[in-house]
Amino acid sequence: MAAISIGLAGLCGWLTFDISAGVAACDAGRSSPGCTELETSGTFRSQDVVKVIGLLGFLPFVAGTLLGAPLVAREIELRTASVSWTLSVSRLRWLVAIAAPVIGVGALSVALAAAAGLLLVAAYAPAMDPWRTFEHFGLYGPVLVVRYVAVAAIGVLAGISLGRTLPALIASASGALALFFVLNATTTLWLPPAELPTVDEPGATLGRLFVRQMVRMPDGQLLPFEEALAIDPELDGVLESIEFGLTADRALDVTIREDAALLAGAAIVTGAGIVLLRRRRPY
């Protein structure tokens, strides 16, 4: 996993350097293929960035599963755990000794790639604060390390529960996949959406999180666009269309709340694993 993380970090670093050079050329008035995109949308080579950042977003789920699940499962399956437990070694100390180094090294590897992703996002959208944006939300930066820790905790619990490497990997992968979909579905639930201000400048809407579109009817009532369309298919009586969502500056608040929930969940899962480990038969 370290090699994969380093490879992704290197890819992000190379693309960051290339984009920074292109943006500098545009600022200096020299012709560059991405200058038109930079002027109209505020981004540079966004299609390339989407591909790389997309790969980066899967890293904590893959790393957490592959590193967390086999840790205890392999030891129980090979009966080395039972040998350690019969030597009057505390099971909690044993768990810390085998899990902490591996999970710690994995966290450092993910952190390296996450930092490279942060620099990449900062480079491709010069006017956007990478800490306060919903653009590529959850796919770079410290949140990747938090997600990795949560998935690794799920993997360790699966290994303790099942005691077999392959079933633990399958269970951990299923848990990681479920967590992935839950996180994507709950981004808009941490804060209530508000009316988004109307802006006309190119790239001014970059980093916003659009939630829904509402329309104001002649009686002043706000209705979702679909309901208004059902009432008035031509939308002749609509006074205005209003977008609701979260502005870019609220992204950090959402990140903090999500990270806190993930760390709390990881702590609960870890606690459950420790209780189960103490009660588990040594095979």
C-alpha cells in the first residue's frame, strides 16, 4: 500500500507542477491550451485533475481494508494468536503490538498522498481555497486519513469476529463500500441548505454544493422545481427560480463534523473489537 500511496502522491506532484507552470504562462500572457478554461471557469486542466483525484478518493477505503482486515484474522487463522495469549500476554497489549505499527505506517502513507492531492487542488483552481470548497469534497486532504482510520477499524473488527483472512477481507470490503456510499449520501445533511446568492462572474460558483432548486409561485410560496412543474407545466406563473445549497465557505464546517463522527464511530468499533477479543476463544 505504501508503494500505491507514493505512486499517487508522485502523480499528483507531477500534475501539480505541470498545472502551476501552465497557470503561470497564462498569467504572463503566453498562450497555453488551458488558458481559456482558466478564464471562463477558474480551473486549469480540470478533466485531468478529476481522474487523479478520483483515484485518490478510493485510497483510504482500499488501504484500510487490505491493511486492517488481515491483521488479527491471519494471527488467529495461523494459531499464532493462541500461542501469544497462553504466554500470559494481555490480549489488548498483543492487539496494540500487531495493529498499531501497521495501521500507523498506512496512515502516514495515506497522509502523503492526501497532502499531494491538497496541493493539486490548490494549483488547478488558483482562486479557490482548497480548505473551503465542496469541489472534490472528501477526495483529498486530512479527511482521507480519517476515513482510512475508520475503515481500518472496521477491518480489525471483522478480523476479530471471523478469525479467517478471506472472510474478514470480504466483510471489511463490504463495510468499506457501505461507508463510502453513506458518506457520499450524507454530505448535504450536516448543515441545512440555504439560498445561494446569484453571481455572474466566471468561476464565482466554483466550490458551491448545489442541493435543490426551488421556484417562487405567484402566491409567494416556495416549491421544489418538480412540484411546480407538475402544477404549471409551462411555468408561466413562476416569479423566480432559486437555488439552495451550501456556499464554499461552509465546507470546512461539514468536514469537521464528518471527521468527528467518523473518529467517534472508529472509537466505538475499536471498543467493540477489544471487548470481542477478550471474550474470543483462541481459535
